[in-house]
Amino acid sequence: MEATLAERGQVVIPKAIRDQLGMTPGMLLTFTVEDGKLVVRKKVDDAISRARGKFKLASGFSSTDEAMRAIRGRAPGDPA
């Protein structure tokens, strides 16, 4: 597929590609140059990344693994 660079540096991403990648209006994109090629990526800003480090483990647990074992039980082959 081809697109034309407009006078102001704008380019339209073809609809088939936008649909395939789930791109929507207002979505943030990152632009980089890798090995002389323009690379465009969807900027991932998901809820898990924003929440990282904001919650504390319940008292009595020294690690996330320990808390998960208490909730789920031991997994087959679990070394701990």
C-alpha cells in the first residue's frame, strides 16, 4: 500500500492497516528510525503499567508468589 506525504508532513495510514491494527482516532503513536527505516508503533499505555507500584501486598506475605500460592494453591512442579 502507498500513501503520499502532504506538504505539512502529514500522511494518512490506509484504512485496511488501521483496521488490522485496531487503530482509532486519538491513539498515540511513536515514531523511530531503525536501520534507515521509519518505524511507527502504537504507544501502549495500559492500566497495568499505570498501576504498577501503587499497591502493597497484604500483611503476612513477603512476595507476590507467596500471596498467589495462598490464593490459588501450589502449581504442579512449583519449586517453593
